[in-house]
Amino acid sequence: MTGAPNPKTKAELFAFLETLGIAVQTHEHPPLYTVADSQALRGTIPGGHTKNLFLKDKKDSFFLVTVDEDADVDLKQIHHLIGAASRVSFGKPEALMELLGVAPGAVTVFGLINDTSGRVRVVLDSTLMENAVINAHPLTNEATTSIAAADLLQFVKATGHDPVILKVTG
């Protein structure tokens, strides 16, 4: 596998959002690799903050599961909920770069802009989607972008994906 031929940049993501009429607010910060890093450094950015799981099953179907940062996800059972063919494991960094155009530590729902072949199934946790505002990395872990929940759904659909909203957390 090779990397995404030309993964989109943060600027290209923002230009795409602008063409959709979606307003976002972005906060720059040092690189964040974990939820703990994020909680310590982000300050008081309001809204739901995301944790993203890039998963695959034995048939090489890929899933991006986006949940609230504090959510507990049962990786031994989630395959039943998301329609995977088998138990899931984390997708390899090469597949992550090829499909979503991001590196580990920067996994984000905004990476769907790079999945032009529609290989990744998107699952948004229903609890996360109860927030009026959702926060996610804009293709880099050096910033956090705030987007209205309804606008996030509009973005996902505009990338050619059909978002599934499910309760995947305990």
C-alpha cells in the first residue's frame, strides 16, 4: 500500500467546508497525540471532543468510529454493532494514510475528504452527536476545529459517505 496520492491539506479542507457554506472555528496548539494530551492543552474549547478509531475486519473492510473522548468502546463486541464481518482490529498506519490521508495521532472524521473511493464506513456515536458542537483535528493534530453537529453530517455526506449514527459506547 502506498500513501494517499495527494492527501488534502488543512487549507484545502477549510476551502471545501467553505464551498459547502459551513463555518468552523479552529484553534491552533502544539501537537496532540492522545485524549489526555488534548484535555491538558486545549483550554476551554466548548462542545464534544472526539476520539477516533480506525478499524478493519478480516475482509479488509475499514471503519472510522468517532465517539466522545471519554467514551468506552468494547472492541471485542463493536463488530456486532457496526456490521463488520468479524472482530475488528486497528487499521495499519499505511492503510490510514492511504484511505484517510492522516498519520496515527491525527485520525479524524475530517480525513473522509481523502477517502475518494468510499472504502471507509463512517460510524458516529449517537451520544457524541447530541452535542451542538463537535471538535476534531483538521487533518493535523496541531489544531482543533469546532463544527456544528448538523454541519458535520453535511460534510460527511458531501464526501460521498453515508454516516451511520449508532450508540456504540457503553
